[in-house]
Amino acid sequence: MVIKGEALIREGQHVLANTYARYPILLVRGKGAQVWDSNGREYLDFVAGIAVCNLGHCHPKVVQALEEQARQLIHCSNLYYNGPQVELARRLCEHSFGERVFFCNSGAEATEAAIKLARKYSKARYGPERYQIITMENSFHGRTMGALSATGQERFHKGFEPLLPGFTYCPFDDIEAVTRAIGAQTCAVMVEPIQGEGGIILPAPNYLKELRELCDQTGILLIYDEVQVGMGRTGRLFAYEHYATPPHIMTLAKSLANGVPIGALVATDMVAQAFVPGDHATTFGGNPLATAVGCCVIDTLVEDGILTNCEEMGQYLLQGLLDLKERYAFIKAVRGKGLMIGCELEFEGKKIVERCMEKGVLINCTAGKVLRFIPPLIITKGEIDYLLKCLDEVFAEQ
Ligand SMILES: *Cc1c(COP(=O)(O)O)cnc(C)c1O
């Protein structure tokens, strides 16, 4: 099929809502860490759908799971059970602190579910005034009104006020600030174990542990947003494993089904019990197509040595970027865990992203000045070498 890329891009500028500053290429195909545009141009993909395609594009096992389930049953209402939904919930619980799972369709929806569950649990247990949630400055939890209100960045709020009441923002990685912010109305603390959109910010090693202790002293729920860092991105299935501190509630989405829309809230049984029939629902949540792929993703991640590759290639890329930092004074910092790596520049990263794209490498920039590298976890040394060579050339032009 001939795809008229330029014409579709021009049409898209008129028929699509103007919510993204899109680059003028149209992607038509992907395999592993590569994607192709409508002109047949090949790109190495260090964006991976923004940490979505962790197994790479069109992984054969994912394609097979999709095909098989599409022939069997694509959707049925949550008025009935379906097998893949139970299978995925079991796998998530087996591999985490969790005991019950609620399925939805995106990260923002998982955040909404977490807000509702934390409020319901805390109000029932401690009284109706206990509804406030502490979240962090520079955080990102999604774009729906509740998730937007949880997000501690004013630039996302502007133009959409009034926000949902009941959120207090604290500086990230500052345990004293949270201690001061906790009051009789506090029901939960919500935090990304590593901040993603905020610029790949890692907390001190004991931060999550201290947060958990603080929460336990006061019966407050600890919620981790693992939408970006979960599902192997940092070299462990869940990022909190690095810090040996489980939460009461965890949200997942992005790579949970490698690109098929899905979100999940994972919780301890005690907390999850606060939801009873009628409290929360979504038509598509946990549908057999998405959850069958989710099962395939977890099995593949844990069985095929992908987490080990993530850890090793993450080290390799981090070191390569640190070597570049030695040579280019405008690189302020290089940091990350597994294959979630940020390279902070002294200037806006947009033109670096554009030059890399011209050279056939897709990278992303977040928080203005942080180049973000979140490739598929199956990335190879040769592919990383290509990125590093390309970055070296582009940096040399600056
Ligand atoms: C992407 C993201 C979300 C929002 O997910 P959507 O599926 O876009 O709604 C929430 N939290 C974090 C940490 C994210 O990275």
C-alpha cells in the first residue's frame, strides 16, 4: 500500500485536535528498536512510544497473543469474568506486593482510581475529613482533572482551573517537607519512585523507605506511580524493588501491554477491600484483548532475559553518555536507572532532538533541557553505539 505521507500530515494539521507539537514525519511500521516512515526512511527508536514498547515494536510473541485473542474474544463486559483478566491480575500479584487489581485503560485513569480508592479507604476508616493527598512538585500523573490536580507542575494546570481540591505539593526527595505537610486530613502520599516527565530525577536511596515509615506511623497510604518506571524499565519489574519498599497502591499503564491501551491499579487486599460493587468501573477496563497481551508481556519480560539486558545496556548507555559529558561542558548531568536515562543540558534540547531525527535516531526531550533515552529493553550494544556516535556529531555542532 502506498501511503501518501505528506498529504496525510497536512490533513492531520486540520482534522486532529492541536494538542501535540508533532514532528512532520508519519510512521508506518516498526520492528524491534526500528521504525520506518512513509518515505521508507529508517529510524532507531530511543523513545519507544514514551516508554511503552518495552519489548520492541511488533514483538512476535505480542503479535501472536493479539492475533490469538482477537480470534477468541475481543471484549466482554465486566458484568462477567474473562480469563485473560484474571490471569494478568494473578501475574501482577505474583510478581509484586499486590493482592488485588483494578484494570483501566491509561495512566491517568489508574491515577484517578488510586485517588478514589485512597479517599474511600481513608474516609471509611478515619472519617469524612480525611481526603487530602500529598504529591510532589515536578511530578506527572496524567491529564484528566483528578490526575492533573495530582500533578505538581503549574504549567500543566494553566487554563484548566479550578482543579480538584485536596492536593498538597511537596518538593521531591524531601522527607522533612512531607513530615511538615502531613495533617489530620491527609489520606495518602503519591510519588513516582523516579520522576519521569520531570526530568529523570532519582531520589536518595532511603527516601521511599522513610516515606513508608512516615505513612505507617499515621495510617496514611503510600501510592507509587509506576506508570513510566514499571514493567522492567529500570532493570527490575517494578522500580520500587530497587528501594526494597513496597507501597499500599501502585499504578501501571504505558508498557503493561506493549502498546495496546491498558492501565492498572494494584493494591494490598486490605486497601482494595474499600472498593465495593458500584464504586468504580470502566467499560473497556481489563478487556480480554489488552489483558491477554499484558500476560504475554510479563511472561516475556521475566523469562527471556530482558531485564538483564536492560540492566547491562542501561549501564553501557549511561557510561557512554558520561564519556560524552567529559568532552562537552554544556552537559550538566547524566543520570538514570536501567534504560531510563536523562542527559541534562545547559540549553533547550529541542534542536538536538531535531538534528538526531535528521540523522535517523528518535530521542525525546523532557522538562525543557533533559534529553530522555527510553528505548525498547531489547536494545543492542550496536544500536547504542549508533546513538552515541550520532549524539557526538550533533553535540560537536553546538
Ligand atoms: C505517562 C504517565 C502518566 C499518564 O499516563 P497516560 O496513559 O498518558 O494517561 C501518569 N504517570 C506517569 C508517571 C507517566 O509517565
